[in-house]
Amino acid sequence: MRFRLLLLPLALLLGCQSESEQKATVQVRDGMGRTLTLPAHPRRVLALAPSMTEILFAVADTATIVARVPQDNYPAGVYRKPVVNNYPLDLEKLVLLKPDVVFTTEGITSVDDAQRLQKLGIPVYYQRYRRVEDVFKGIDEVGRILGRDAQAKHLTDSLRQRMHALQPEDYDGNEPRVLAITWIDPIYCYGQNTLFTDEIHFAGGQNAITETFPQPYPALTREYILKLNPDVLLGGSFEKLDSTFFKNYPELKRINAYKNHRVFAITGNLMERPGPRVVESVRELRELLAPRLGNSLPPAR
């Protein structure tokens, strides 16, 4: 009996500590410069952007991830999670999942949706990326928020090492000018103020678009593309774009990329997702440019 009486206060104390932990909060600043109050120990999280979902699966205890969005397809474990729509946002279903924090990226979730969730007591944490290093820092930040600092640091240390191995030794200003298209009618491309600019730099090329537009993915005219005259065009195989893109815009056959058959398909999931596979994206770009550069690549790890 005395043993049970001693255990009772201990159980109550541990219960109070657990409750106190759950109520503890921290203030953080997200990638959009917004100050947020987050639980100090998030137990339920989800992401509204596939890249952020990949980061969560790489860093978090996967048991804490309570849902996925329809576009999620990596890693395979995402398919074991219930789906919540992000376009348009299924606010009702998301609220029923009771997440402590929702992660997303700039341009994926509208500020209006974030404010609606905020009013319901669900903080939305944004990340934004302009450089590959921003992705690594973002992974580390997610690790800190989730109390998984060591897991995040182990991952980013490895990614930085692999990135360093891929970086060309010299740049002489004559790197191939690369235009990456995301849509063909109208013609939308990866602008100067996108992660692609830094990725293609690491791959040994340069973004053919040097002008900074208000939109990260500007719509370009045929005249503008002719003026750019890119050495390499990304967005589909030569055969595919020859029967679609260049068929619609035959005057663009005058660009160097077409004349030299330097038109390539890329893995969209890599280019579009600034997450743990960003090094794989750079490696793919480097392999496409390698014949032109005459450089050998280090072995994949």
C-alpha cells in the first residue's frame, strides 16, 4: 500500500510535466519574415508542399506526420498517410487532423489560407529558397522546430559534402546558357530569382534569363527567347518538344539549343522540389551539361 501511495504523487508529477511540455511554446521567424508562436514540442505535423513533406520524412519521427497532399509521391511511406487537399485547401479536413504546425513553402499556400488557419489556432510555417544553401538551412530549421536537431544536421552535413564534390572547379563566364521551361502555352520559364539559378550554377551552367522579373516564373515571348538564344533547353526530350513546342513556335528552331540538339527532359520532381533530393537535381543537371563541359563527374553516393 505504501509503495502505491509513493507512486501516486510521482505519476501526478510526471503527468503535470507532460502537460506543461505540451503547453510550452517558442517564438520563431519563418522564411517570409513572419513571427510565429509554435508548440515547443510538436506532436502532430503535416506539410502542404511536397518538398516540405520530403523534408519531414527525412527529419521527423514519421509517426508525427498526420497527412499528405495529393501531389506527394516520395518517399514511399507517404502513401500510408491520409490525404488532405491543398488546391483548394480542404480547411475542414485539415482542422480535424489537429496539427500542431503546418509546414509549407512560398508560392504554394496562399497567405489568406495561412491566416485562416492561424485564426483557428494552427500556425503555418513558410520556407523560401533562392540558393541551394537555403534548402540545407531550411532542413536544419525544421530539425530545430521538431527537436530533431541531430537528425537534421547529420543529413545536411552529408548533403553539403556531396554538393561540394559536384561543384566545378572553375567558372570562366562562358558556361552554357540554360533555359528551363515549365509550360509551353504560354511559355513559362524558371526565372533568375528561383532556386534553379543556383542549381544550374553548381551544375556548371548559367540561367539564360539574367533579368529579374517580378514573377519567379515569368511568361516569355518568342522574341525574348530568340534574343536569349539559349545553348541548352530543359523541359522535355528533343523528340517531344520538336513535335509540340517547336511545332507551335517554329521560329524558335533558330536557337542554339535546337540547332545543336541540346534539348533535354528533366525529372520534374527533382527540379520542382527544394528538399533533401536537391543534390540529386544538381547532379542530373550536371550530367546533362557534362558532354558540353567535357568534365567527368564524381561517382554517385
